[in-house]
Amino acid sequence: MTSLRAPHGSGPVRGRDGELEALKRLLARPQARYAVVCGVGGIGKTTLASALADIARAQGREVFWIRWRNAEELAEQMTRTALACGLTEARLEESRAGRAGLPDVVWEQLEQAGRWLLVLDNVDTPQAVGPDGEDVASYRGWIRPGRRGLLLVTSRNTDPAVWGTRAVLRRVAPLESVVGGQVLCDVAPHAGTAEEARALADRLGGLPLALHGVGRYLAAPGSRHRTFTDYTTALDTQLGTLLGATQLRASDPAVGRTLVRHTWELSLDQLAADGNPLARPVLRLLSLLAPAPIPVSLLTPELVTEATGQQTGEIEVEAALNGLHTYGLVDTPTRQDGRPVLGQVVLHPLVREITAHTHTTETTDHSRYQQALASRLTRAAQYVVTSESAGWETARLLAPHLLGAATHTANQHNRLLAEALDHISQSLKKAGDYGSALQLQQAAHTITVGSLAPDHPETLTSRNNLAEALDLFGRHQEAADLHQHVLTARERVLGTDHPDTLLSRSNLANALDHLGRHQEAADHHRQILTARERVLGADHLDTLHSRNNLGLALGYLGHHQEATDLHRQALSGYERVLGADHPHALNSRNNLALALDDLGRHGEAADLHRQVLSDYERILGPDHPATLHSRDNLGLALDHLGRHGEAADLHRQVLSDYERILGPDHPSALTSRSNLGLALDHLGRHQEAADLHQSVLTTRERILGPDHPHTLKSRDNLAAALRHSAHAGSVTGPGRRRWFRGPSHG
């Protein structure tokens, strides 16, 4: 006869204080409610219920524990629970004689008894609880809300509709890495430091089943790996033997649910038994994608059909995805405020890794799945291309999955995938996500150079696009070297006046300008402008770009009036050809404002910068790099007008945003830090200014070298701030940040 005693806790329950407090309040005042502790297998539902049982026992409550196996055993154990609470044999005989329903008799007695806690553990198939197929949410079967005691159910089923309106669902989440590290240290106290334990806990995704299992492994005397660090490293190459190994008795659910490799298979088996056999192949498809949010729109019937070879419809795919969500095998990402992000799903790291490992090592169709995903990602990228700015968010979602597909050997010569990588990279360049754009271009270039000849037009285009991405990311010397390589090849293959050759020369000049080689850049741009006016015409977009870029180079050289005239001409052309709100037009207006500022017309410059900033915020959003550049430039103009406090506030805000979005060492972040230092110097806060200039100088010496013009300027700014700190005196004018969008088509 199975015991009704609750298991005693095996140690401290880490990281569940909030859940336990909520359950304690419900235990004290059930108020015709019951608790459902739910979540993916291995997340610690039983451990949490056991902890509440210890609390209830300490409070003097009767505690009963029933592990769900089948309807017959449940009826027998519920009857024994009622007898323990005072049910008479006479009343029980009435139910046996058919004069009363057994669940009614049992719950009638429980409601008459004193304070109690009843745990129904592992109720993963609530529809089978019954009796006789009774719907759980009707509260006519074995699961009912109580008034004097609390029923607590643990289950992998997280669907609120299944449990009804009187259920209080507590969905259990993975443990934070710090807490997970504490769990590992509890079980394996001699395996390493707390920091090393946190790193391993993070690698295990905070899954308590995995944390306890790994801790026991590390503490065992015969284990191959004895430290947190060794185990973390070994997971990269030995996942199959450490966590993904099969076990002989895993077919027994009582054993399988205690093993990381098998616990989720129980949920998939149950979904298949419930008429949802597509859940397993859909989870396998999702596991082959990157560890990042997945747009639900990616999972189409065509994708599943191509991967599995089985004709599939929308209803079946939706049912599979919803079933996986119900059992906690996929989840919905949340925003910082806790609200769910609709239209996206995520997988727990171990669910993803072990499912992918099982699929690739134990099946023969894994290459077909990979190829189907690559085809679907390629088609999704085409949608982004046609959507312009409306597709930027989709581009961000697709980027990690495209990068993942590019690493698979089946796609090493997939030219369509390379095009998709390039398309998404171009979208993310426009969106200002320069780091992701560079990664995508590198992946596209790797496929292209491995598939085509070195001088093939597509190879040169790919190399050009990679160089542009490097330039935007601030790696100007690498960009210049690569643009020079492409220019030499295009001059040899296409001739000096071909539009692609002129594009390469223009991009090289831009990179040289960023390197501080302004005279070389200006000479190139002047030649390119002449050639483009002759070959393409005065109003061709590439010609307008050349006029804009020449103006920038001349501005750096101090030819401010000529630069202003060129920017006016470029702006007029952009507005005529593209419209006043096009990003190229906004950028041109920004550059005109900088030129006016250089001419000493600071009031006009500030007004124009304020207009441009408003337009950027409206069109591209407050965090786009172009918007940040515009805000920084407005700060410069205000500083020239003597409004140093306002300027410092703007520069400080921009610097914080640059560091968050582009990183502290990006050239734009360094320029903004320098501009903040200049504004603080003007405010008389010379030591703060000197500290900022010293930081910029150190970073520029490391990245650009000691003789780069920007490094020399930082050295001058530092010397001036130190001089002003010791002696009152004049302060050099702020440096200028000019930003442009050069032509990026190929």
C-alpha cells in the first residue's frame, strides 16, 4: 500500500522565496481556491510542493501526498485520505452502494475536517484524472477547490483553461545564475568557487533537475570531471555522454522524469498520445535554430512538410506549437516590464541543446531539417527586403538564426543563404545595428568566397559590403584595406569609369576620411564627383553622395564655405529625388548644419540641428545611431552658443546611449566622450574634463595608434584641460562629429 506521507525536503530550497510566500498565503486562506504549480519537466515543481508540505506540517496541519499514476490508484488514495480525516465506514458504504458519488463523499469529508494540505503530484494528464472523463474545470471530479484546506497540484500542463477559474497557477521559472550556483555549491561544495558555479548554472539554464544531477556527478568519487570549470568546458564537446546519454530504465516514467535526457520525452509522448504527434518534429525544428527568440511566423506548414516529408496544415502546426507551450517545452519571451512578447517563442537552453543532440545523433533526416530551415529563412529574408524600415524588427529576429544556419556544413556553398545574410545585414545597417550587420556580412562573405572565383562580380560585391560593415563598426583601417583590394580588382576587370569601380573608390575615400587622411579623401571624392557627373548625371543618387562626401572632407580640411555650398547642392538634390524625410536628406541637412556651425553661424546651425533631431526621432526612433549623432551635434552647436550646461547634458545622454548600443570603444562613443569633456571644460569642471580626455586618449592610442589625427586631437584636449585646471584661460573649441551615410549598394 502506497504511503500518503509527504516526502521530506532534501535541503534548502533556493530561489523560490516569492513562490513559497504566495503559496503560504493561499494555504492560510484558500477561499475556495486551489494551487497548480506548473512548468516544464525538471523545473522543481515537486521540490516546491515538498517545501510547502514541510511548512504546513510545522504549522500542525494534516499533510497528504498522492503521486498520480492512474485513476484507480487515485480513487483508492483519495478515499484513504478522507478516512484519515474522519470519513465513516457508513458514509463510505453509501458511495459503494451507488447512493452517493465517491468524489462527492470524499470532498464532503475534507471540507468538514480541520486544516490540511493535500498534494497531487505529477498530474501531467489532467484529462485522465476523472472519474469517468470528468472535465477538471467543472470541479465535479477529484480535483476541487477547498475552503478549509488547500489542494496543491503539480503538473507540466500550464494551460489555465484546463484547471478552471478557481485555480491559482504558479508557473515555475528557471533559477537565476547566482541561485543556481548556490544549488551547485550545496551539492558539490568542493568543486570550485561561487563564480565558477554561477557560470555552470548559467550554462545549464538554471534547471534544478540538471543542477542537482550535475552536482551529484561532481561530488561522486569516480567521476571524470570533478570541478565546475571542467564540467562547463566538457559540455561543449561531451553533451551526449554527460546530459544526453540514454538510460536503460528510462521508459519507466518514474525514472525518466528524474533524468535530463528523458524527462521532456515524457511530455512529447503524452502530446502524441493526446493526438498531437507533430509536436516532436516541431520541437526538433525549433531546436536547430539559434538560442534566441524565434518568430512564430517562421514556422509554416510548408517548412514542416519539407522537413518531415509529411503533408501538414496550419491547424496541425498551431496545435503542435500550442501543445509544446502548454507543457512548458517552449515559452513566450517577456519584456522588461514582464509583459509577454506575442508572436515569438523561446526554448530553454537545455531543451534546445539536448533535443538538437538527440535529433542529429539518433535520426537520419537531420540534414533535411537543416536544409528546410535554410530555405525558409531565405524566403523570410526576402520579405524583410521589401518591407524597408517596417522589417527591421523582423531582421533583428532572423539575424541569429541565419548566422546559425550559415555554420552548418550543409549550407557552406548555399548562395541563396549568402544573399539572405547580405539582405538582413543591409537592413540592420539601416537600423543602426552595426555589430549584427558585420557578423552577417562576415558569414555571407565566407560562403561567397568559398563558392565563387576571387574576381567574380558577386565576390567583389560581397567584399565591398563587408568593408562597409567594418567601416560602420569603426574598424576603419581594415575597411580601407579591403576597399583598396576591391578597387584594384574592379579597375582591372571593369575599368576606371564603371559605376561599381566608382563606388569602390568612393567607399575607400570614406574610409580614408574616417582614418583622418582628409586630403587624400578629398582628392578621391573630387575625382569621383567629376566622373559621376559625366557618367551618371548631376541628379543621380551616387552623384549626390559624392557631393555630400566631398563636402565632409573639405569641412575637415577647413574649407568651410566650399563645404557649405556643396551640402546645399546635395540637400537640394536629395529632397528633389528622394523627398525631405528620406534618411539621406536628413543626413545631408545634418551636414549642412555642421558646415554652418564651422562658419560661425551657430544660431542657424542649432535651429537646423534641432529640426533634424526631431525628424530623426520621428522617423528612425530615439536610439538609432543617426539620431544619437544628431543629438550630439546639437550639443556642439549649443556649446558654441555658450549654453554649456545644456550641451553637457545632451552629450552625457548621448554617451550613455552610445555605450549601451555600440559599445564604449566605438568611434562615435569616443567622440561623444570627448565632446562631453569639452563642454565640462567650458563649465569650469576641468578635472572631470581631463579625466574624460585621458580615457579617450588611452583608448584611441590603443585602437588608432599614437599618430592618428584623432589621437593627436585627444592629446591636445587633455593638455588644454590640465592647463585650465591649473590656470584660468581660454578653452579650445569643441571637436565636431560629422556623420554621413555613404552609398552601400553593390
